[in-house]
Amino acid sequence: YAEKVIQKFNHVMGNSRKNKEAPLPSNAQELLAAERELTSEQEDWVSKFPYRSIIGAILYLALHTRPDLAYAIGLLSRYSSNPTYASCRLAIHLLKYLRGTTSKGIKFSGSKFDLHVFSDADWAGDILTRRSTTGYIVFLCAGAIAWQSKLQTTVATSSMESEYMAEYAAMQELVWLRGVLRELGLALTKPTPFFMDSKSAKDLSENPVYHKRSKHIQIKYHWVREHVNGRFPTARLIHVSTKDMAADIFTKALSTKLFKLHEETITGEKRSISNEVEKNQKKRFKKG
């Protein structure tokens, strides 16, 4: 399917055969925000550019087998109703990344069930609205089975609040997945490892003492506490360093080096094993 997409839109990529190493450049947000008045020639080019078709075609991949495309397609889809010159250029950048990675997918490995979750947020990352981006990914047998990259519906007033809102979205997904597994006769009796890189959001979930800082947060987000501190907890929260936060790839356009690091994990090329991740954190924080 990826090869068919490239073949269909090969004409918009020009004569250059050089592929890109990441779906978007790390300054993608700045490029979109710095849009200036276009020349008549540029306006004509944008009007003829098959923007919506490209976004729709790649969206199918991002939703089913290519989590590495999720953030890029989420960002560019915001311009579907009114494409800009910058968004069209970034769509070409995305196509050139896809052209060099058509064989990528999700790999599952190992014999351990090992359901675990990573949740993250990029606070006020959207330059125009200052809303944050939620990102999460759920692993099973070292491969991704669910993920999301989505602009939050309200403006978070702190990084803790944005992380807490992202945790809420990931917890909803986890509760649903555990319910599906239970219906299949694969009921889980132990809490699922749930990795976060925000200690303040983790503390708020485990111990509701941050009254002044959290009073304004909508009540629905405090629902996560029931699944952390309830009689039969759904998740066990674990603080993880930002470097090891696999969901970081869903919240912002990363540098090529950092993108490659997380891409290997979310596609299953580098196995994500919850026990190993937790063990590495204990070593790192002990040294710190």
C-alpha cells in the first residue's frame, strides 16, 4: 500500500531521489507559523496541489500499521480545509520519508504477553493555539497495538496538567483493551505497567494532595485515580526518563537522532520489555 501511495504521488516530489530520515523537520511548527503572503505563482501551485488526497492516503497507514507517521499526519491534517504553502512543502517532506521506509511495519516478538503503556504530552506545543499534544502507545508482545497523537481540546495551564490529561486518554484506552482481553478469556489480574515522564502528574494520580494546583482540573480527569488507587487497580504508574519515553514521538517533531531511537521501539525493531524499562529507570535514578 505504501508503495502504491508513493507511485500515485511521485510527480509532486520532483526529480530529487534523496529521501528524508524523519517524517517532519524538527522546526515544522515554526515553518507553519511563519507563513507569509504568497506570490501568484505559489498560490497557483498550492491550489493545484493534491493535499487532501495525500493526507487521506497516509492517514490510513498511520492509523493501522505505521505509528511513526502519527504525529506528522496529525499536524498536517489540521490544514486540510485550507492548505498553506508551508503545509504543502511539509507534505512533500513526509512523502519523501515514506518513500524510503515503505517496508516498515510493526514487529511482534517474544513469548511474553507483557502489556504496558507509555503516556506523554508536549505542553503548549502548538504555536498558534498553545494547546498541548497528547501521545500514548500500548505494547503487547513487544509490538504496538494502540497509539494516539492528538491535540488536546483545552489549553493546559501547566505541564503537569497536560501530562495528566494525556494520562487520562491513555488510561481510557488501557481500560478498554483490558476489557477486550477479558472477553477473550485473557483476564489480567495484575496492574499494567504504565510509564510516565512527569513525576508531578504521577504524584497527583497516586496521592490527591496537590489541591491548589489541581483544583481547576476537570473532574473527569481525576477518574484516573480510581484506576491507580482503587481496590482492583488497572495500572501501576512508573516514572521514566524523557529519553526512554517512547510516546515522545507522538507529541512533537523530534530531531533525526531522537526520532530514530523511538522509531525502532514503536515499530518493534527494538523490543520494548516493561521489566527492562523499569530496571533501567531504577539504575538511572539511583545514579542521579
